[in-house]
Amino acid sequence: MIANSTIMKIARTQTIVAATLVCALVFCAPPVSNAKGVKLLLSWKNPDYSGQKPHRVLVIGMSENPEIRADFEDDLSAAIASDGLEAVPGNHILFRPDSAELDADYLKAQIRDFKIDAVLVSRLVSIDKKTTYVPGHSFAVPYPYYRSFYGYYGAVYHQVYSPDYLREDTTVRVETNFYTATSSNDELIWTGTSDSFNPKSAKKVIDGLVKLIVKELKKQNIL
């Protein structure tokens, strides 16, 4: 037979373990955090392109917000610029249009006059907001043993619940294309689509997107 003192020690140990489990699973554990960051969904390089690497790239961010456009163009231009490659932000040589109509002649003239041989252009595809219901979780915590048979037999399991909540996720999708811009050729060299998850600001989207684009273009040996 097991001595009473041993049974009491087991009971105390189980009580401590149970309390620790409750704290770890419910009270002490942080809530599930939303996924953040940027992910490349699609990357395609034209297998038929055999031209040289560009020397002067025009960077365009297609946005109705002039501040966001300028921030993106300036940051991406600075990130891709290197020895032998000059990047020109679109806001430096392209005036913001007064209407939605494209002046193709003006665009072509600026590209020709500034000797641009490639264009890197990004546009916002969509902003998707989704609310998800996250149910609470239940955890079974063993009730400590009792000294008597009836106490032991009548032991129950306490159910401890973490509260349910609503989680709102935001996904910002951006498409980026890289074109040649010579007088005889304006074909697509590379295209990529990315998702930014739960960004805190437009600046966060820009920072993550710039790093992703530069990394992928170098990986594809385009820059």
C-alpha cells in the first residue's frame, strides 16, 4: 500500500502541474498573432529574352496618391541603383496626369529624351480585408487525487476556456512588371505578384515590396 504522505505529495505535485498548465495555456500564453510580411506569389521571367542588362531604369508606381507614389519610386530606385545601373524615379520626369487618359506620346518622348532602356512598374491590384471568427479553446486540467476512495472516485475534470475573438486580416496585392524600353522593343522581361499581410502602414508595404522586388530581380539575373 502507498503511504498517506506519498499520496499527499502526489496530490500537491499534481496541483502545481495543473496550475502551471492553466497559466501556460490560458493566462500566460500570448494570443495568436496575425501573419505579417510579404510573400511572392508569382515570378515569371521571359525565356525568350536575350537582351543585355539595362543601364537606365525608369521606376513607376501607379498610385492615385502622389505621396505614396513618390515614396515607392524613390525607395525602389535607390535600392536597385548600382555601378553601371542608374534608376530614375517616375516622379522626377513624369508629371502627374490631370485625368485618367494616358498621353502615350508624352510618355514615349520622356523615355526617349532621358535615354531610358527599361521600365519597372508596379500597381496595386487589390486590398482584401477579411474578418475571421476564432473560437475559444478548452483544456482539460486533472483534478488532484483525494486521500479517500470516494474522493478519488468523484474527482472531476475542470474545463478551462480561452475566450473567442474576431481577427481582421488585411492583404495588399501588388503586381510588378519589368519591360525593355528601347525604340525597337518594349517586351516584358519579368512579372511578379506579391501579397503583403497585415501591414501597419503604406510605408510597411513599400519597405517589404522593395526588398522583395530587388531580391527577386537579382535572383533572376535581371539586375
